[in-house]
Amino acid sequence: MSLKDQITEDMKNAMRAKDSARLGTIRLLTAAMKQKEVDERVVLDDTMVIAIVDKLIKQRKDSIEAFTKADRMDLADKESAEMKVLQAYLPARLSADEVAAEVKAIVAELGATGPGDMGKVMGAVKTRLAGKADMGQVSAAVKAALAS
């Protein structure tokens, strides 16, 4: 079953269970997926869906940070709950050590030598680790690998 089909099934189950918080979050996700399909005239595959989920999670993290600074814990808690629902659709994340090992392998494959090769390495890393790792963590690992 594709990730898109799984999300649709989860939406139906949330409707049946009358779980309005979960249903609202899944509807936001399906709306973002449909928007991407319409805008780019494509049929989403699992990789594209994971990219959308990643983007929505990043938005939630930014919102939580802003709401916490503004002392609006009610809104921060709501965003946190939405983020937990969205994280269920991501594949298992790689640990920091696994990310560093993958980055070192890619750097060796490309023959990258210094910080000037950062763009080339990040392009290769993004395609290989999309959805499997936090890109902020990946960027730090690439900088560390190219600095040494």
C-alpha cells in the first residue's frame, strides 16, 4: 500500500472514530498533497509525499518555537499534537552516526575535497537521504566531513 493510500485510509478511520484533532491534521496533509498534484500536474509517489510531510513538520516546529516565545502554550500544544500525527508518516530516521557514515561515503564517491564542494555533495545527499534524515543534521555532517 502506498503512503498516499495509507493516509487516505487513516483519514477514513479518524472520521469513523470521530477523532477531530487527528482528522484535521490528516486533512491538512491531503490538501497539501492535492495542491502539489494540481500545481505540478504530477501523481505523487512516496518520496514526494514524504517531502511534503517533512515540510509540514518543519512548519510545525517553527510555529511551536514562535508560540513558545510568545507564551502561547495552548497553540504550541496544538501544533505539537499535529506534528506527532505527521511524524507517523515518515520512515524511520537515521541516527547521527548513520548520517555521518552515509555522508562520508558520498564525499568519497564524489571525490569532494573542501567547502567549495558543499553544493555538489548536498545535491547527492538530498537525493539519497530524502525523508530518512533531518536535513539540518545532514548539512552539519556534510560541513564536518568537508572540513576534515
